[in-house]
Amino acid sequence: MAMLVSEPVMRPVREWGLDPMYFSHVRLLAFDLLAVRPLPHMPGRFVRRGRPLRKVEVLGVVVSTDQKERYIRFTLDDGTACVPCVLWMNHSRLQVSNPKRLELELQNELTMSLMRQVKLGQPLRVQGRLTVFNNQIQITVSSLQGERDPNAEVLHWMECMRLASHCYDLKPPSQSNG
């Protein structure tokens, strides 16, 4: 007789803020990230094993890039799967009054320096928000960092497995009784 594995019960939306996973960058391996489910009735919200999340951190090698005027789209491969990522440059063409102009110029310089780090074969640690584009989950990048340590990817794998077993796969704290 086959044993049925039940989907974990998701906590009510009003309690999502009580779950630390909702506000932090959750470190995931690519195969686990691609198994995250978007909530159809709540755009921009995602669930992993019954727990809400919206921000993630992954580490992998850049295997493809596609740079356009307003963004760069790239794919990270961490050895378990490939994750599409996009880094937007929305503020580069905005015409703004003087007080905001300096701020936008600084944001533009920061984004350009981030874009220069995205090269084929470069190991990158990416943090960002989960989004859906063409029915596929992707990361909208908020920060990225080139990795020089050859052990970084293995350490990331170990940390993801440890966090999954000791934090992410546990029942969220203070489940409502009802």
C-alpha cells in the first residue's frame, strides 16, 4: 500500500509576519527554489513546504547572459538546476529634478558595477525577490557578489542542507490553533 505524503498546512496570511522566513533571504539550492509554488490568488507571494517566502539567496556559476538597455538577464547553475535572474536598470533614463538627480546617478553607478560582475563562468552569490515571468520563477536581483573562494559553492550547499533540515523544514513557530 502506497503511503500518501500530505502537503504541509499553510498558516493564515495574517500570521505570515510571524514566520522569520518571510522577511529574510532564504538560502536555497536551485532545485529547491524551482519547486517553490506561487500563490495564484496572491501575486508575488510564494510557498515552500507550507511556509511563505519572497526573498532568496542562491550561489552558482553564470552559464548564460543577455544584456539589454534596461536590464541584464542571466542564468545561474549551482549544480542542481539553473535559475533565471534579472537585474533591472530602471533608473538610468529617468529625468528628475536636481535633489533626486544625484541619488539616481549613484544608483546608476552601483547598478553598472553590479552588471560588470555578471560574466560567463563567474561564480556569483545573488540575493533578490522571487518573481514570475513567462510562467517561470526567476530572481529579481537586489544584490550580487562575485565569489573568489573555490570552496564557496560547496559551503553554500552544506549550509542550504543544514538550514533546510534545522530551520526551513520545521513547523513554523506559533502555529495557530483552531
